[in-house]
Amino acid sequence: MGIKKTVSVLGLGRMGSALATALVDQGYDVTVWNRTDKPAPAGTTRKTLEEALDSDVVVTCLSTHDVQQPLLTGRIKTLVNLTSGTPEQARATARWAAANGVEYVDGVIMAVPQQIGTPQARILFSGSEDHHVLQVFGEPVYLGEDAGLAALYDLALLGVMWSVFGGYLQALALVGSAGVTPERFTPFATDWLDVVGTFLPEMGEETHSGRYETDVSALDINVSGLRLLTEANGEQGLDTTVPRALHDLFERAQRAGHGAHSIASVIEVIRK
């Protein structure tokens, strides 16, 4: 077995500290740096920014790309960026890395800090195919050479999650207005999500092929249903932002001529 590379972790929030701890647990020589005087995880060495950048691999887990960019210099050998951002921010960092002779890996962490270092943590990454230390944090999944792909997948998957959470909270408020408790309602919701999930592969294929003919559930029916959902929430004195936004989006697709088509046809309005 070869000598393990020295690794620096920039950023000691909950996630950055978990990353540093996982590296220590796997026997790496770990340097940490943070803008403020946060405690260094056990087994790590706190150094100045300049000293930290001299490690073989620099892992960044900072609050934003805007915070990160001024810290980067050409003295970095390999940059493993785990700072959340947009695809274009990742691509801009990749261009900077290429211009400065820095190997660049852009990754996103699909896990909470407590899962780091376990099989439950999935690390999506793009750019350089050599994932370096990512296997220490969880299961690395390579998406391609385009450095922006990891951020693209991250935000797309989080969008699904936030939409589910928003819909669930709206549903709890709606049934709660009639005295139904979360404990009573939630099993119905989780069972329903299992059913709904089975429709996604077919829906995805429809969006890819552009063929939206259906004999199951036309958009017209769903627009009517979303209108009823919006009205019901309003009648119960609840905020209607979420159902109204979906109704308005689906109705735009209906007006664009997709009333007899499947729900998947809504993507044509989103794309335009």
C-alpha cells in the first residue's frame, strides 16, 4: 500500500468537521482551516491558509462559492470542491483550475453529517474521474467530465425533495384543519409516495420522446383537481401558494394545447 496523501479540509462547519474526522479515521494526515476560530476535530492539525494549501489534496466545504473563490491559488495541486453552488459556478472553478494547472474534482454530498464515512453517504462527482479521497466519505458516483454535472444533479434531486416536503406539509395542514394528526395521516402519505414513484420511469421516457398521448390521466383532469385542491386549502384558511403555483403551471400547459396529453407534457412549458 502506498503512502496516503496529505489532505487539507477548508471549512469546519458540521459537514466539514465530519469530512475531516472521516479522513482521520482512515489514517490520513489531515490539516484543517476555518475563517473563524472553531474547534479543530480530534486528530487534525490547524494551520494557516497558506500552509493548508500545500497539502496533496485540498477539500473545500465552505458556505458559498463566493467565499471560496478568493481562497484559491495556483499552488493547490488537487482541489476537491464540496462547496454547494450552481453548475455554472462549478464550471467557472473548473476553468480556473485548468488555467492554473490544478486538478479539479467537483462533488456534492447526498447525506447528512452523521452519515459521512458510512455506506449511506453517496458522493456525486464530476470533472476529474480520479475521485481521490471521496471514497473515505461515502460511495463515490462519477457523472462525467462536465464539472457542472454534480451541482446539476444535486439541485435537481434537492428540488424533488423540497417539492415532496412542501407538498407533505401542505397536506398535513389540510388534513390537520379537520383534526387529523400527522401520526394518522403520514402512513397514507408514505404508501402513496411508493405508488407515485412507479410512474416516474414512464413519465421520464415521455419527456425524452416528446410523445404525451395518454389513456390514463389527461392534463385537463389534473388542472381541475389542482383547482379543487387550491380552493379547499383556501376554504380551510390555509396559505395556497404551493397548490396555486402548481395549478398555474399546469394550466399554462393546458392553454398551450396539452389538455388531452399526460402530465409529462408540462415539461414543454418548463423548458420554454
